[in-house]
Amino acid sequence: MIRFNQPPGPIRGVWTVPGSKYQANRALILAALAHGESMLENCPDNDDLERAERFISWMGATLQQEKESLLIRGVSGLPKHAQAGEFSCGASGTLARWALAVMALAHEPSRITGEGRLLERPMGELVTALRMLGARIEPREAETLPVRVQGPLKGGRITLSGRVSSQFGSALLTVAPLTALGLTLAFRSPPVSAGYLALTLQAMRDFGARFEQVSATAWMVPGGQAYHGRRIRIAPDPVLASYFMALPAVTGGSIRIADLKPDDSGESRFAGLLEAMGFGVTIDAGGVLIEEPLQGLRALGSIDLADAPDIVPTLAVLAALAPRGTTTLTGIGHLRYKESDRLNDLALELNRAGLRVQAGPDGLRIEGGGKPRVTTLDAHGDHRLAMSFALLAIAQPGLTIQGEESVTKSYPGFWQALKRISASGAR
């Protein structure tokens, strides 16, 4: 368990966050599938990326650490595990979806499994799609891991619901250029977390794939292509940055996040949302400067966060700490399928802390004016909950967070970084 026993003074200074887990995951998989060598710079160090590195080694790629970069020699489009035919994705839902799609390219069978809550997270729509595209799957109607998969994946046309996870679409798009027939992928409705789908498409383009967007919710990827190795520098992680960007609300002062380039898409919207809540926000060539809300926090009203699920917990905490007003976060029903039931568990714990939050089928209703009380909050094994609860632990000295070790999934050094910043200013 972890707590902050003394309220910090105003923070001032510059902080550098690790590279983006989202971009690094995609770059690792594409580099592993590519012809030739790739160099990935500024890769973050966390449990999910360590597991992804183990996966690409297992599927036949080679990795070599060179100072702060990774040199990867790819398998030229044909994964082939050289060890036992089973791989555990640990707790990584992202890796599990990609592993199923990647190993559907292989000639030999593989068994993909996981640990803990990952064994409960939905896989059925992806399994069905892979089978329709030519893969052999056992059990045929599997809804969760473990799953046995074998190629070759031929390609074809697939329509996904778009309601559960954008990772299904990302996984299919990633392997589509390496199939014989290619892929036409459509969504019945705009996919949740659409920003991550855009990140996948950009990564595919970076590694040399061609595709065409044929409608607002459909893409056509020709088959018979190849990925080619290249040098990629991983950008700062916008979600990890968000926890530090929110700090001035509870500490006062200001913080600059070096090299971060916020925009209006996905989780990068966070800077704009902070500005709407009353923070001072200045974006320049060196990154983004966040200053405390001198007139107090403001409620956000109603806002759709379907494309930015990972900043929901932090925004919910800030909205609950606002002195007045109601914030409604919508489009986030898919948060129930994360490392925790992130929607209900977040509401449960914030109410335990004396704040007023109600979970609905598709979102959260948050009333301002709450005052956090000393209690113990359970992170439910969810790194995003643990890191967002840190704001409450700083705002209310003595409040304790249980399950703080879950942050190793995305930022093992989070608590040390937070203590350094809150104790002596950012640096």
C-alpha cells in the first residue's frame, strides 16, 4: 500500500515521461514481421512491453539492446515459433489480440493464453473474424483465451461491430498486407477508441504498407505486400503524461511536460480538456506547460470519450474535485472490459473516498463539490485506476492506495517519479 503523508507545496519545473506504450507495441509487432532490421528508439520499460518483446522473440524475430534503443531483425512476414507452441500474453490485452492475428499467419499451430483477468476479456469477435479469413481456430466458437490458432490466413472481407475494442480491428489490419487476398474491413458503427485504430494505420504506413480508406468506417488493404524495417523514435506517452499534467490541481504551481505534442485526437485531447476545466495550457516547440486553475476547477458538462478511454479515471477524479457542477462522461461502456471493470470499480472507489460518482450503462455522472476523506482505495489490479487515485492521495494526505504494484504494467517508476515531483518540484 502507498500513501502521501504530507501535503506538497506548489510544483515547478520540467518532467519527461517515457515513450508511448501504444506506439511501441505496434512498432515492435511490425518490426518483427518486417524484412530486414528496425531500430526503435525511446522504447518504454514496463511489463506489457517486456511481454511483447518476449512474444516477438518466441515468434522468430531477434532483439538486441543497444543503449536506449532496440535493434530488431524481422521474420519477413512468416512467424515461426522455435520453442514450445504455447505463449502466455500475461495480462496484456493488446498483445493477446495481436498474437492471435500474427500466429494465424504461421503454418504450425500455436496456443495463445494469458493470466488473471485477461482470461475473461472478450476475444470472440476476433476469433470469428480470423476463422472467416481462413485460420483454423480451436475451440471454434471461443469467446476468451486460451485459443489454439493455425494459418495460413488468406484474407477477405470482414465487418466488426466496433463496440467492444478497436484492438480487434487493429490486429486484423496489421496482418492484412501479409495475406494473399488482403482485407476489406468495415465497422457497423464508429469504433470505440478510434484514435488507436488511427495509430495502427500510421504505424503500418511507416513500415511501408499501402491501404485505402473507402468510407468513414471501412478500409481496404491489398494483399501480397511486405513490411520493411526502419528507424522509429517512440513519442512520449500521452496517458502517462496526463497523470502529471493533472498534478497542479492538487499541488498548485505548474509543470512542463517535455516534447509532448498534444492535439485534438484520442488521449492527446487531455490538454484541451484541462484548459476547459480552468487550467492554464501553453503548447510550444518544447512541449506543453500546465498551470494550476487559478479560478478553481470547472465541470466539463457532457463529453464523449469513446476515443479516449484511458484518461477517463483522471478526468473523473478532477471533475469530482471541482467545487461545483456536473460532468457526464459518455461513450465509455467498453471500459468494463479492461484490466478491471474500470467503469464500476472507478465509481465504487471514488464514492468510498467521499466523492459523488454514478456509473451507468455507457458512462459516468460526476457531481462536483466532493471532499476526499482518509480511506483505503483498491486499484482492482488496474494500473490506470492506481495512477489516477494518486491525485486523491496527494489531495488528502493519509489516504491509502492498495494494489499500487499494478503500475508496473505501464510505468514501473511511477510512484518514485510522483514522490520526487511532489516533494521537491518537478525536474
